[in-house]
Amino acid sequence: MDQDSPQFYTDADAAASLQGAREVVQYVQGLQCSRLLPAVIPRFIPTCSQQLLAGLGQLAAEQGLRVHSHISESLGQVQLTQQLHPACCGSDARVYEQAGLLTPRAIFAHGTQLTQQEMQLLAAKGAAVAHCPLSNFFFGDGLFDVAEALRMGLKVGLGTDIAGGYSPSMLQAQRMAVVNSHALKAAALMHSGGWRWQQQQQQQGGELEEPQQQQQQQQ
């Protein structure tokens, strides 16, 4: 991170961040452990300059590294991206694409504010989303529609994002994924007017159809 963060938590500049990233990658590679692989991990767009994002994208391409970051996780974050990157239409997906970070080795957390076009772009690039339902509930800005993402061909996995939730358990993540699915159904039903409204519409439709059917029979 080289911007918009506490001073004690921010690198001096993009060059310092990139140097630190290269050193970590070299260290992990030196361990020669098949279960431990290096990755470039920009915190998220607001805390990384365009220079840093592009440098990390280049590093990932040079060494075939995995990529991880957060994407479109809240309304406030998306609005800030719009201010910082107007040329990319405020799209997290477009910013990552421009930096060379939208790759088949990339996994992005959250994605509750992704548009259909952005989901299609991630799917086309072979990137994936780590669905963090518990954390998303705590953010309270939106739910990730897993079924819609899968229909678009987007790869989806599960994550915990303990900083935004209260449990690192993947079993809890699975439970909350089920809750997320039911919450989406409930929200859709609520926005349609609720089951009582639907029942009334069906009854009214039936009453309207009867006279029409009688006229057709008479004719």
C-alpha cells in the first residue's frame, strides 16, 4: 500500500512497495515448499496507486504469480474508486484489468457490487471470486449472487475474510453461504411486493381471465 492508509501502515512510495513484494516472493520461492506459493496482494484499489498496481501486474506476469485482492466490496469503496479512476468508469474490474492483474491466477474477495458486465469480464479473463458471505453481511452493503455468477461462467469459491467477520471457520462460511442464498430469495420476494401481493395478483388475474374465457366460449 502506498496511499490513503495510516502512515505506520503505508510504504514510502510505489517503488518501495514493489521492492518489498519482490523480496517476499524471492523468500517464499527460496523455501521450496510445494504447499506455499508466493502471490502479489494489493490491499485493494483505494490504497494502491496506479503505478503500484501496474508494477504488481508486471511482477505477476514475469514470474507467473497468483494474485489476490478485494473487489467491489462496498458502496463507499466503489464510490472512491470512481473518484480515483474516472478513466475506468469507476470499475474495479477495469482498473485491475488495466494493471494486468485480471488473470486466470487471480482471486478477488467479496464482489457484492459487481455489475453483470464486470462479472462477464472476470469470467472472460478466467479470474475468480472468493465469496465471503459472513463478512458481506457485516458490511451490509449487498449480497453476492453466486447463482448468477456461476451462470455467467465466473469461478466462485468460499472465503472468510476474518477482518470483516467473526469466524475463520470454513464450515461457518458454508453455513453463511446457505443463509446468503435464502436472503437473496427473500429480498427478491420483498421487492416484488411479498407473497401476499403475489397471491392477490394471481387471484385478480384469475378473476379477469374468467370473463374472457366465457366470451370465448360464447363466440
